[in-house]
Amino acid sequence: MSRKITIEPVTRVEGHGKVTIHLDSEGNVTQTRLHIVEFRGFERFVQGRPYWEAPVLVQRLCGICPVSHHLAAAKALDVIVGAGTGNGLTATGEKMRRLMHYGQMFQSHTLHFFHLVSPDLLFGIDADPAIRNIIGVALKHKDLAVQGVMMRKYGQEVIKATAGKKIHGTGAIPGGINKNLSIKERDLLLNGGDMMNADKMVEWAQGAVDFFKGYHKANSNFIDNFAKFPSNHLSLVRKDGALDFYHGVLRSVDFEGNKILHDIDYQGYLDYIAEEVRPWTYMKFPFMKEMGEDNGWYRVGPLARLNTCDFIPSPLAQKEFEIYKAYTNGKPNNMCMHTHWARLIEILHSAEIIRDLLNDPDLQGNDLVTKGTKTNEGVGLLEAPRGTLFHHYRINDNDQIEMANLIVSTTNNNEPMNRSVNYVAKNYMTGQKEITEGMMNAVEVSIRAYDPCLSCATHALGKMPLEISLIDSDDNIIDKKKSK
């Protein structure tokens, strides 16, 4: 008698998805799938709109990472208006965008780790769900909860100062920006009090890295072996190989560190990247053409970025990077839960870069926009919190968008998320006759490590309790559980 387990929706992620797990008559897992069950269609919504509206329109994909879409679209339109591909902006324009983007990385990573991930680490996968949440963290670990809230608040204030609003701002425009950073805004972010202070953010970020290293030392078997499997890794890197969230060239390495994509210009990404469509999900499956659909899939995000880059251009994060790399003897890290370690190192790097930028007088400049010879097509890439984000637009002679192609970070991670689900299901559910809360959450933990933004990836909206049903081959419900 075969069984089917359905997890719908996946919780503590942005958007709406479900998981189905099929078991044979002997209780062996035979198939697992992560389904993205809602559709948004922004690639079609923007068609016919004036191209300069794109940076404001497309960020409505998401309330968690709107800055990423805002800037990726602006970078694509920089090409269209003749402002170049990353280095063609004025010093004020580029540095204001970088400050905005690193503020986004700081707040989004902080939100994910402290609010969505820490309950699993602090209380355990099998803990009572009534406690295993951010409220439980606030009750049992008040200092950590306050730190997470204030760090995210700081990142949001950086975004407000650069984009005009904390969510869905308008700071980036084709060819540059529409405001600089005032002295008042700068001073508030540099030293606006005990909890609005750039040095304090660096200190707290370092503390978060230290917390995870301590947790890892005490729980290495779990952290090292939960959803561990080899994969390719892809990200932008700076031309000298440094970690760079805002601009760079495309690099990909395999699970042993051999280069697959050799620092290519991302304007030609279509020569290297394709997307596969499968009938059971609205989310596509990207892969590298040279390696094909079966072997060309890859991971993006913090784990991938620290596998592809050569170094981190800020001193404290570089020191932590060296410790992180030493753990795998310099080889790529393929351990899913180490994504959280990588994410915290990126929080530290973001805090350092934000502090450096705030002390840069170019942010008070008045030369905000540059333009050149207009063309009809442009591609914008950057490293969003969840990974490499592609925006590609083509316009017609009336300045209307006639084509838009978005490959978002979570879409890039579609195949590895499915493989993580499969790995955990086989290890936790094979031979089981009854659903447990721990089984349900273990599957979600494997997805949550990627910090997926499912609404972005379907181009979902909604929040429901998690429900799993065991169904036999005659469609009879054997067991059913609903999360609180």
C-alpha cells in the first residue's frame, strides 16, 4: 500500500508552496517534490509600460527583498540609457546604490536568521511549535531577539535614507539615483544612539557569527550532515575574485572547486544559462547549457558566494571567511546548514561595508545621473540576499517594455531545494507509519536554509497552517496532522 504525504504550505518562508512525498508499500520514499502552487506573472505585467517605470513596478514582487529587484531593474536600464554596466555611474550614484543594497542584505539576512531560523537552532527541530517561533525566542532569549529586531531596523533605516522609503522606495532611476545622502542622515546612521550605530552593528554581527560557531561546535553532526550533497555553485564575483553583492562577472564552480563559468560578462548570460519547465510547479529549473539539464543545475546564495569568491574585501569578514574555508580544507562547502554560517559572515561583511560607505564624502555629491547613447536591450545582475538575480529587458521604439525575463534567486535554487527535500524525507520518513511534528519541520528546515522567496520565484501570497496527510493507494486518509 503506497502513501502520499502533503505538506501545505511550507511555513516560515516568504510565499506559498507545498511538498509532496510518496512512499511505497514498504515505507521507502520513492518521490519528493517542492511545488510552487501560485502564479504571479510579472514578466507579462510590465509589458507595454514605459521602461523607466520598471524599477518601481518589479519590486512589488516582494515585500522582503524589493531593493534587490529595484536595483537589478535599474542596472538593466542603465545599459538601455547608455550609462554602462556597473562602473558607468557617477561616484555618488554607484555608492548610494551600494549603500542601499548592503542595507538590504543586512536587514534581510538578519530577518531570516533571527526570526525564521533561530527557533530551530535554539529549541530543536522536534520542539513544541508553540515555543519554536520568534515569540518563543523573545521569551527565552530576550537579548538575542532584541538584537535581531534592532539590527533589522538599522538595515531598514539605511534603505529609507537611500531609497526614500523602507519598502518599495524610488531611489534608483535609469542611469543613477534621485537623491544623495544628507549629513543628517549620515550622522544618524553612523552614531544615532546605542542601537542606531554603525559600530554597534559591526559588533552585533560579529557576535552573531560567534554564536553560530559555538552552536556548530556543540552540534556539528547535525549542522554538517543535514541535507549534505554535492552541487555546482554560481554567483557574481568582482573582477579580482572578491565577494561583491552589487556588481561583477559570473563565475561557477563544481563541487570540487573546478571552474565551469570563467568570469563571464553577464550581458551574455543567455549563452550559458537556460531554464527547464516541469508540469508540477510554476517555478522553472535553471541550468548551465554546457552541462545539460541533468548535471548543469547549481546553487546560489550565501553558500555559493563563499564557494566562488576568492576573498572578502573587509577585514573582519575576511578573517571569518578564512576560518570558514579552513573547515573544508579550502574546498567548496556542500553542507546545506552551513548556509547559515555563510549568511552570518555576509551580515558582518555588510555591516563593515555600510560603515565604510557612510564615511565616504562621495555620498554627499550632487552629480547623480549619467546617460549616453540609448539602446533597446539591457541585462542587470546582482547578488540578492537569496542569490544571483537576473533582470533582462528589451524596449521598442516607443520606449515601452516589450520583453522581460527575470530569473530570481529562489528559481536558481529550485533544483537544490528539491534535492534537499528528497534527502531529508529519505532520512526522516522512510519506514515511518505516523506523522510527527519533527518530521514535518525537518522537511521545512531543509527548504528554509535557502531562505526562499516563493512569491518572487513564481513571477505567492498567503499564510496558512501546515497540514500533512497520509493517503493510501485507494485515497483513504490514514493519518493527518495540522501544525499550530
